[in-house]
Amino acid sequence: MCRPWSGYAGGMTRIAVLTPDPADPSYSGQWPGVLERLSKALEAADVTVEPTPWTDHIEDASGLTGYPLVLPVIVWGYHRDHARWMQACRTWEEAGVRMLNPARVIGWNSDKSYLGRLADRGVAVPETIWVEGVTQADVDAAFDRLGTDVVVVKPRVSGGAWKTLRLTRGEAMVGAPEGPAMIQPYLPSMERPACCSSAASSATSSTSGRSAATSASRCSSAGSTSPCRSRRRARWRWRRRPSPGSMRPCSTPGSTWRRRPTAAGV
């Protein structure tokens, strides 16, 4: 259990980072390394990180309100416990926990139905068929409706290609996602270029059932001389020695990146 703290100790500012449910061993071999890299990066800006499982704060946010900032960046597995995740987001929002992104946003963003609302407002999103329970008939009809020979079927709430299927025309659907789902055309442009395969292999090698196609990477961008250049997204730095509660990220001057449409298979 974390101990809230929002002052200074030796010139360092302490923030909280939410981590996976300790009862879920799926990511136990991965997230500690991610936390270590994040901690080292923030240490250079006089910021220390204190990890705490998001599941420790579902009904009571008092363990988080004392921090000037809480980062929900390693909450892997929330999609398998979505009802409690949404409850936690409501708890954090009502308590005024200072989070980046805000609790209301990460709750809203956890259900991919938000893509439909963005599309209604003119945002470029791959054409999507929304179903409450996907059937073989839904998939068979989707090929003609979407004008493609390859589709991706996935739950509305998912992560890491969990229960995601890539199907070709005439292929039987096995292991269909349960509950609300979505069907999209598969986008070949999302496949990982060879130059990125080795760099990304360690991040995907332990993900059961996740093919190179469904773990595709956004490596190409218009006007980029190197297919990997677009992976250098805007770096984030922390203002040195901020006053408690005033911490916020700011992009490095001169760095830009373009958000591409959310694509099927990711």
C-alpha cells in the first residue's frame, strides 16, 4: 500500500504510478522492467516514483489524493476486470485525484465505442461494424459491407490483442469474443516493417496468440525518410522542482508527431 506524500525530501518530488493487479500474473515478468525505465527517466528530473496496484484504490482514493500526480501508465489487465476498472475511475474522479490522463478520460477511452463517436464528428477512423454479440453471419456479411477479404474481430473492451481475431473470407470464426464487439477491415499498412521487428520482438514475444499482424506497429509516416522515424514520438520532460500539485508534462520544443487513425488489429 502506498503512502501519500506531496512534499519534498532531498529535493525530490514523489508521484504514484498505478501498476497491474497483483492477483493477475499475466504481466508479472514485464511491468517491473517498464517501471524501472520510467523511474530512471523521471529521476533525472528530480521525480521519484512509487508504484501501487490500481486494484488497491477501487473504492477508496485516499491512498492517491496526497500525490501531486498519479500516472495510470501500467494498469495492464484492466480490460479483463472492466467493471471494477470503471468503478475505480469513478472513485478517482469523485475524489479529485490528480491523474494524467484524467480518470474520466481513461474510463471513457477503455471502451472502443468512443471510436464511433469520433467518426460521427468527422475523425478519420476505419469503417467499423458494431455488434452486441458477434456471430459467423456477422463476419460473413462484413466482408462485402467493408469491401475487403480480411477483417479483424475484437471486443469493444480489450488490450494487447486480447481475444482479437484476423479472419479471411470463408474462414470459420473460432474463439469469438464474448459480448459487445467490433468488426473492421484489416489494414496491411499496419504491419511492422522489418527494421522494427527486432526492436519490438521483446515486447510481443510473450503475448499468447498475438501474431505479427495483430501486433502491428505504426512505423511509417508521410514525409519520413526512415520508416522508424515516426516512432520517435514527442518526448516528455518534467519541469524541475515544481511546487506540489503544479506538475504537468510539457512537450520538448521542436518535437512533433502526428496521430494516425486508430486501426484494426492493434
